[in-house]
Amino acid sequence: MSGLFYGLSLTLIQASKFALVYAVLLILLFLSMIDISLFQSGEIRQGFLLIGLYFWTVYRPHLLPYPVVFLIGILMDLMSGGLLGLHAFCFMVLSIIIRGQRRFLLGQSWQMVWAGFFVAVTITQSFQALAYAITSPNLPSLWPLVTNIFLAALFYPVLHPVFMAYNRFLNEP
């Protein structure tokens, strides 16, 4: 009987560890929604959420199955008031590509993983800007696009060691 409770408590502990990953993703989503007046982001949202999606797709893809990635994208679409399905589509494509390159990325230094993130955030944000340019009568400014890409790229090295430490913590019983 005590073995059952021990197993159940380990399962609950592991579930709470994974729940914190989703809580951090939610915080990153909210940070992505903040309109930083200096950058005049407009329709193009900051890439803070992309940091979490990219990292956990590389290091723990089982935590972000495709339906979860899709739902996160839809949630961001609904919260941003933008084109419904745009973030969901971008996040799904990003997740598929990252999973395809996962073995390569796992064997690289963090600087190469960071470079991969820079490419991912550039492609994702550029596609979003293109989608808004096509659906809007006015061409969006390139300034928000460039600043959002660099803002996300600058924050990745700050969050990467924190996420790596937590990733190691997830392995502990």
C-alpha cells in the first residue's frame, strides 16, 4: 500500500514540475502581448513566447505535442486580436521544423542553438509581417519587425541558462 502512495506522490511531483513549464510559457505569452511603445509593435508581437516554444521543442518535445502548440497559437491569436490562425500556423510550422532539426541542435553549443533561434524568430516574425502586409491596406513599418526580432534574440541568452537548469531539474526524481 505504501508503494502505491509513493508512486502516486512521485507522479504528482513530476506533474507539478511539468506544470511549471506551461506556467512559464503562459507568462511568456503575456510578455509577448505587452505593447512596448518604444518599439511600436502594432500587429507584430514580441517573440518572448517563441523563446519558450523553441527551447522546449528542442530539449523536451514531448512537453509540447502539436495540439498544445496549436492551442497556444490560437490563444495568442485571440489575445492579440490579430489574424485568427496566424500564430497557430506559425507555431506549428516552427515546431515541425525544429523537431526535424532537433538531433542536429542537441549536438551543438548553446551559441549554435541561439543562432538557430535567431533564424526561427526571424522567419516567424517576417512571415507574420508579410501576412499583415497582405491583409492590410497599409504596409507595416519594418522598424517593429527588426526590433522585435532583436529583442527576442537578446533575451534568449538570458532565459536559456535558466531553462537549461530547469531542464536538468526535470530529470531529478
